[in-house]
Amino acid sequence: MPAHHGARRARIAFSDAAAKQLENLTVEAEIHALDRALVVISVDPDIGDPLPGDTTGPQLRQYADELEAVRVLYFVTALRTVVIVAYIEV
């Protein structure tokens, strides 16, 4: 009998701007907060709220983790890759 595996997590990629933000994260708490948010988004890419605006391309979404006081802006590609656009401390 084959082993049952959970749902596959989405691949996470970073825009150039988000990658720059990551380079500047040095505080352990900030890194932990972002990591926690990325895990949640990778498990369920549709969890974030859609942001109003142009709907011709991928829908920009925001995920707010009130426990960690962070917000992540991202979109999901047709291949279900989550592209992080920005990380914002609230």
C-alpha cells in the first residue's frame, strides 16, 4: 500500500525587490515571522486577500499574520508558484 502524502506545498519565489528586503533582514524575530508567513502561504496560496486593481494579470494578494505582525504581498502564477513581492512589518 503506497504511503499517503499531504498536499503538495507551492513553490516560493521572490521578486527582485523582495529579495533585496530579505538581504536586509538580520533580526531573528523578523526572519522567524517571515518564515511562518511563507509556510502558511505555501500550504494554501489562496489564503491571502485579493487586492483591488488590474485583473488582467495574476491577482496581487496580501496575507496578514496578526500574531507575528507582518504582511506579505504576493501573487500566484498559473503553475501555482507563489511570487513574493514585498514583506511589510505592521
